[in-house]
Amino acid sequence: MSGQELAMGDKLMFLPCGLAAGSSVTVVGTSHYAHQEYVPQLAKLRRGDGTVLVSQFMVELQGLKSVDGEDPPKILHLNPRLKGDWSQRPVIEHNTCYRMQWGSAQRCDGLPSKNNEDMLVDGYGRCEKWMRNDMVDSKESKTKTTSWFKRFIGREQKPEVTWPFPFTEGRLFILTIRAGVDGFHISVGGRHVTSFPYRTGFTLEDATGLAIKGDVDVHSVYATSLPTSHPSFSPQRVLEMSEKWKARPLPKSPIRLFIGVLSATNHFAERMAVRKTWMQSSVIKSSNVVVRFFVALNPRKEVNAVLKKEAAYFGDIVILPFMDRYELVVLKTISICEFGVQNVTAAYIMKCDDDTFVRVDTVLKEIEGISSKKSLYMGNLNLLHRPLRSGKWAVTYEEWPEEVYPPYANGPGYIISIDIAKFVISQHGSRSLRLFKMEDVSMGMWVEQFNSSMATVQYSHNWKFCQYGCMENYYTAHYQSPRQMICLWDKLGRGRVQCCNFR
């Protein structure tokens, strides 16, 4: 794709089937000269007049939007800053972002990374050394003091090669991002500069878009060694129409736990991975626990047609009669409560996402540790969280007038007792249920109302209902790709409660 074609396409290059190990993307461009920008934080600190010279650009590998109204996930955020970092030194930053939540940044500032085995990525260091004018290398000073002696005794002095920062204002560069086994490898002009390990929750196949923006003129972009299919666009490649993956009919006798899984129409691979892993738990097979996927409609009729065929065959999908939009996710949660009360006789109801791996037997044991005489709200609880009042994802005072949210459990996995679910349905039926666009905050609000007006609620908090990724001895693990689901299930089968932090 030429730079002109890229600019006409909103500076986004479509990679229809994502990436695979060995795929690479090469960008040929020219960095802009620095320009002045006003930074209010610097002005508050009284550092000069608050202006700073800026020259930086971003190259991002993006995934598909999972929810309308949100930006697509950033599977790799590569940010070379020629000028613009507050340190006033050139730096390269990597990161990821999912559902508007940034991970922890990895910065390469010209100091070589510690190349022990834990820090290497496919044998490469995370950061190579480049010349910095703000510090003196102790090795360099030692070399200067001993070089005269080595020349005196006739030994050849081997020069140490040093490199400048790989990007220069107004100069052409050739940047290549290569997908390895353990992470992304970035080289400029054929020289390795930095590597970024893959993060939990993303797969290479998810990287279906390349975005380039900032202080750069793009001349051309090349993508090579790309895969030829993607699970989300090829349901026939991931849906295994086998009897053993079909859901059992709903039991007529009472059950202990009903699990409602929020999913999207084209998440065929994610649903199939759940069916083949934790939905095969013995407590589900014995009909003590029932699981169903809750899916709203897609604007594309052909996707809905495939979804209906999938639902008819497997018998585990509840298709909801509205379009899948971010602000309507809360209606999916209400639907889970309705199903748990009206279609099965469940003592407890759990809500999770289709990228959440659940140790069902362990969750049941955790529930059993709470007195059945008390109403229950269990999960990874947040206390005194404040709404954002500015920015793209701000919550207005009309939407939420209070200064803090009520205690609420993170959305990837939480449990309520059936009396709370009945309260939610009753309030919704009488049109007196307060709805909020963040479904997990909504549930916290409803539980607080139940706690103050109906019965005392036992709030049960545990970090092992993981909000971000996975931790040892987890109860639920979030952001797990289909491949990671299979790995976690395989490890559980061997008695190991360990994470699978690969793609």
C-alpha cells in the first residue's frame, strides 16, 4: 500500500486475517521536524513557558471492535518519540490497550536491557543500546585509560560500535515489525532496536489492522507472510459440529449455579474454545451447573444466519432481540438474571465474558464457604471508584451525579444469589430499575439498593477473580484467547493451576 492509499483509508491498512508467527510489516517513511506544543502540566510546574518541542508518531496493530462505541483494542502500540518525551531524550515506548484500559508501558531509552533469560524475547534483548550524550559509559572511560597500554604492548584495540537513535527528524527510515514466537521484534534500517513480549489476552490473528499516525509522512507499507484465514471470518474452520460439544437439556431439578456468558455474534472461536474446555467440567456434565451464551444481533445478516445455525445445533446460545451496542450490554446482564430465575431453578447466578476461563468446581467451593442464609455478591470488588469526568469516555453528572460508584465487582466474573436476581427482574418489570451504561457498576448499584431495602448482603471479595489476565491459583482468568483456553484446560487436567502467557 502506498502512503497516498493509506491516507485515503483513514491511515489504516486492513490485514483481513491478522498476523501469524513469521509475519512482518515494513513502513517506509520520513519523520517530521519538531514543532512546539503547549503542555499545561509543564506550565503548572513553572518549567519555562510551558511549551516543548514535539516530534513523535505511532504505529499500532489493532484488533476488531468488540463493542460499538469503543476504540478497537491495541495489540501493539509502538511510539517512537524523537522529541516530545518529558525527559527531553529520545525514547521508544510499547504498550497494549483493551476496552480502553492501557497495560504497563515498556520503554526503550538507549540503555541496554538486562539480557538474562527472563528478559529475552526469542533470544533478543528488549532494548538495544544507542548513543546518549547525557551520560558517560564506565566501560568507555576504562577503555580510554588502557588503550595506550594495549597499543604499547602490540595488542590490537577492538573498537566498540555505537549507534545513534534510529530515527532522525526529516530523514527517511525503514521500520520493520516482525512477529516471532514470544513477541514482536522491531528493527530500523535492518538493525534490531527493541522487542516487545506478547501480552496475555491477544492473539496474532486478532491484529487485523495497521494504523499509522502522528508526525510522519508514510511513503509505503508492506505486509508479508500473512495467514490466509481468520477464525472470526471462517466459522466453518472453528465450529466442530460434534455431538460431544452439544449442551444437555435444561434439568427439571434445582441446580446450584447458572453461568451466563456474554459473547458477540462473530466470536465463533471463543465460544467453541469454552465448549471444549471449562464447559466440560464434571459439575456441568452432572447438571449441577448450567452454562449459556448470551448474544445480541449483528448488523450483518449473514453473520446472524450463521449464529442461528450454531445456536440450533449446540443448544447453548440465547439470542437477544436487539443490536449489540456498548450502552445495551446492561440489558444482557438483566437477561442472564431472567434466565437464571425463569428457565432454571438456580441458587446462584454467575456472569462472565467469553474470554474468561472459569474453574467451575473451585468457584462452587468458594460459594459453599458462605452461609446460605445470607444474600451473596462475590467477585473482585472495587471500593470508592470515581467516575471519569473528562475525556472521550467521561461520565456526565446527569448520568452519574454521585462522586463515587457503589462497591461493584469487575465484569469478567462475579456471582449473585438468586434473591438478588429476582429483585433485579422485579424492579426491571416495574420500570423502576436504574440502568447505567457500565453493566458491572449497574449490578453494584442494584445490589446496594437490595442491601439497603430488602436484606443484608454478604460482600465477598477475592483477587483470584482476575480482572486483567491470569494469576497463579486463579478462580477465573480474563483476556484468554482460544489457544490459551485449551492450554489452561490441559494444565488443569494434569493438576496444575498455572497460567498460559503466550499467544
